Amino acid sequence: MALDILGLTDALTSHAMSLGYFEQVNGHEPKNAPGHGLTAAVWANQVKTVRSSGLASVSALLIFNVRVYTSAQSLPADAIDPDMLTAVDALCAAYSGDFTLGGLLRHVDLLGTHGEPLGVQAGYIQQDGALYRVMTITVPCVVNDLWEEEA
């Protein structure tokens, strides 16, 4: 079985686009400052092997980042986190509700059975001389029987 990285990235990106909260959703970690309003980006962050059925194949844990951005200078300032958390909540609900991302994987590892659970980390980043408020969602995805073992 081959890893459908484009399909997985597209599924995560499509969920974000369909929610209507974002001006744009990138399928990569941006190197330039995001646009105005809420922007999202999706990219693969880590790949690890995980215990599987014990058959002659190895399953994998793909950890994706889904980062939500907005200018730290947005007004009113008291609305920045509530607006971002509303979008983050909708994204987490979408990834929980589409547990297999349309059949592309075994499941989103919501509770962290294979390591890190679905989670959100808030912070700030500096990009192109501007400060952005960000919330990064960690989306751990388990793919069954990805690589065959040789005897």
C-alpha cells in the first residue's frame, strides 16, 4: 500500500475550507505572512511506525499540523482568541466526526493511543516583520499496513 499523502492533506484542507471561517487554507507551511483575517495551513510534521496487527506489514502514525493564523494587531483585541477558538473547535469537531478522513486511514488518534492525542497549542509567531496569533492543532493519523515487512 502506498501512502496517499496528497489525499490526506487534501482531506484535512477540505475540512478547513468547508467550514467558512478562513480566507484561505494552504496545503503547506507558509514561508510568507498569511493574508488578513483567519488563515489556515496544513502540513505533515512527523511519521512514526506503530504497533499493528502483527502481520507482515507496518502501520504508521502521521502527525499533521493544522495552524490557524491571524494578525496579533486585529481589532478588537478581545475577539482574537474567541474567533480563533471558534474555528479551532469546528476543525477539531470535523476531524473527530470524519474519524477515517473518508476511508484514507484507520483513524484520527483522538486520545493518543499511539503517542500524542489530538490537541491544540496557542502561541505567537513573527513572520515578515509582523506578529501573528496562532493556534496549532496536532492531528495524529494512523494508517494501517503501510509498508510490507520482508522475511
